[in-house]
Amino acid sequence: MNQKEADHAIETICQKGCLDVSRIIDWMKQGEWPPEVSALNNEERRWVLAELQAIMAVYDHP
């Protein structure tokens, strides 16, 4: 796994703010991948999704 690229995708997505991150999580759950993860493989995309969900859990996002 390209940890550096995955971490960069998370940072880029999180800079958009909570509302956008929540939307992106919902899209990713449906298999829609935002441009920030387009260069990642499926394993890395799933990892990014899991990390975003963990981050947003602090804000009570399902």
C-alpha cells in the first residue's frame, strides 16, 4: 500500500470540511470514488474510507 498517497488523500479530503467529508464518505460507501482517491488502488481506497469514517465518528457521523 502506498501509505504516503493514501495519507495525502485523507488530508486533502479533510481540508474540505465536515459536510463535504460526510458526503464523500456516503459516495465512497456506494462505490463512487472522488478525484482525491483516483490514483489509489481498491485496497487503498477502502483504507481511506475506513480512516475517514474513524475521523468522522468523533462528530457522530454514521
